[in-house]
Amino acid sequence: MLKKYSFLFKNINVSQKVSVVLCSGRNFLGRICVQHQGGALKRNFLKVDRFRQLNQFGFICRVSKHFFFSGYVGLVIYINGLTNFILLAEGLQIGSKIFSGSLEMKKTLGSTCKLLNVRLFDSINSVEFFPFSGFKIARSAGVFSYIFSQDNKRSNMKIPSGWQLSLSNNCLACLGMVSHPSHFLKILKRQAIIGIRE
């Protein structure tokens, strides 16, 4: 059904893009204060939702690759009419239904829930350090974390670097592994001669 009405979503991402204005080392008078700063970056960045506190169901209507993220980014339209870009979990496709919020709902791939409601050793990504801080842990392509022990207040989680963190049970996390796990196979064009991988 979403493919039938995909023409409606073509211009949505225009309002979700923001350009970064760099001053190139100039002060408010236009004089160079810091040398060798170069020109500004002429690419647009996406406003990706790192909080997902809507408590709404939504559908993925577009999947795209952005230069700033190693995983895939998806455009979600929620039931109340809002649209957002999110970092996708592996296995999500156009038309997949997800839930964004902290309420205890049916746990599906790509949905968010509190660490209190996550089962032990389930793969999770995009985890908060503390409640309402935004997703900061395990956001790179193909990585995931898991909870190996839990009590009434805190969850002990192992992150991709091997470190173990003790986080509040009220922190949000996204279920599943981050999309695009084959990203590590990509060879940079500049370094293809010596075989260094990204």
C-alpha cells in the first residue's frame, strides 16, 4: 500500500535536512582568526530522531543510505501524521511496522522499549546512557549489545567494544542489530591500492 502512495513522500525529506554553516576561521567582522581552516562542507545532514518518545506506531516508507551513517536510514511516517528519520535495524523493509516509545507493547524488530522489558541476551542497538539522553551506544553498522544480568533498578550490558556497562532500567533501546552489516567489507577508493578497509 505504501508503494502505491510513495509519490506523497518524495518531498518530505527536504524539511528534514539541515546544512552546517562553517565560518572557516573568520570572526564576526570577517577577518581570519584561525589559519588553514578551509572551506565549508557542502553536504546536507539529516535530522535523525535519537529520542523516539512518541509512543506511536509507524510504518517505514523509505530506506536510504546517507554519507554520515554507516547503517541504513529509514523515513518513518507515524499514525498521528509525524515523519522522522531513524537508524534502521537489520531486517526492516519498506512497509514494516514499528513502535517508538517507552510503553510496554508487543516487541517487534526495530521497535523501542525500556531495558526493563528486554529479555536477557536479546540483541539490542541504539541504547541510551541514561533516561532521555538520546541514543548513544551501539549505532554503527552491524553491531549490537545484549543484557547479561538484570535486577529491579539496573541492567548490566555488554557493548560491542567488550566493555560492560551498568545502565538504568528506564533507558530506551532499539531491538535488533543495526542494518548494513557488510559495511566493513567496503574498501575506500583512495586506499584500495594498499588494501586498507574502512
